[in-house]
Amino acid sequence: MKKITNSEKGRSMVEMLGVLAIIGVLSVGAIAGYSSAMAKYKMNKAAEQVSQIASNVYMMFVNEKDYSALGSDPTSGTANAIKLNLIPEDMIQDDGVSVKNVYGGVVQIYSVDYNNLSNGAFKIDYNMVPKSAVIYFATPTSNIENSTMMSIKIN
């Protein structure tokens, strides 16, 4: 049997660098996967938030002839929507009068004139949506169950 001397113990620098390189490649892949998963989560959460607000408004005003109870000013309309419990709790900020979306943008809801009817419709402003999410929302397959036309403004 061969006797091991002190100079032959342990790993070489090349072996250690190889292990570190493999760990680095795996880490980059994990970070990319996490980033992709978070982007998908935010898109789904945003779609859920808009859908829930729209559904709440429809249910609240099903017997009304218009949406005048919301108010036509974005700030007061949003405050009224909060008072009427039309906004999901997780979107309402600590001040109790402002609403933020999953991307950190401001959300406002208010009535608008439509088809020669004052306060005949409502509008949801959902700001700071990234272009990738807008493309997701605009894709026909992403809104198959959504019978409502939705528009998003990119700021």
C-alpha cells in the first residue's frame, strides 16, 4: 500500500475552482427560475385583482341604472369604492384612501360617461404595469373567461 504524504492531502485549487464554477451555474439557473416564477405570479395576481374589483362593482350595481355612487373623480371614486368594500383588502394602503397594485402602482376606480349616459360605466386605472404583463393581458388566451374589455395604459 502506498503511504500518503502531507503534500498529497486535500483537494487541489483546480478542483475547488471547478466545484465553485458548478455552484455558480446552478445558482444563476435558480435565480432565473425564481425571477420567472415571480413575474408569472405578479401577472396572475394582477389579473385576479382587476377581475375581483370588476366583479364586485358589477354585483354592487346590478340593480342600479348607473355607477354614480362611485363618483366621477378618480380620487373620490376610489375612496367610495373602498367604503363600499369593492377593493380587496390586500390592495388598500395603511392610509385607508389609496390603493396599490401588485406592481406598486396606483389603482383608481371611478364612473365615466358611456353611450350618452352620464355615469354609465366605470373605469379602473391600474398603473405601472410592465410591458410583459400588458402583452399577457392582451393575449386572447389569457382572457378566455373574461367577457369584459380591459385596457391598460403603460406609463
